[in-house]
Amino acid sequence: MDNTHLDRAIDAVYDAALGDTSWDDAVRGLVRAHGAVLLTPMVTEAEGGLWALHDVPQEIQRRYVYEYTTRNVWLERGIAAGQAILGETSALA
């Protein structure tokens, strides 16, 4: 984990709590610091879901939205390996 990214992420969380920045920015900073993906696989952003990615190529994002949402093999395998927990929000690291 990059301490610089983590320090910025922590600052962004405090800023968001105080209303100085958005929670979206704070969450994206935490995802970047941990090198993870944080999303709501069953709820789109337009429906109030969360979509926070770091270093995921645009083509993979596009394919996820248009091809993989019907069968999310990453989420299935992440759950099977104990690396993902299905709930309101899913985190993959």
C-alpha cells in the first residue's frame, strides 16, 4: 500500500465528513490507496450504486457493464476464495 495515497485518502475522508469534498472522491481515494475495486454489482451508479475503480482499463470496465453483469465471474470466484463478501457493496482486492 502506498502511504502517500493512504494519507491523501484519509484527508479526503475527513474533508468529506466536514462537507468540504465529495464522498465519491473520498471513496475513490481509499480504493486507490488499497489497489482495490469497490462496487455495487447489482445496483448501477444511476440507481445510486457505487463504482470506484483504480487502474482498471476502460475496455474492461465497458465489458463489465455490457457483458459480465449477467454472470460476474470475478465476484463468484472472489466469494468462493473468501476475498469478496456479497452485500450492499462488494470489495475486491
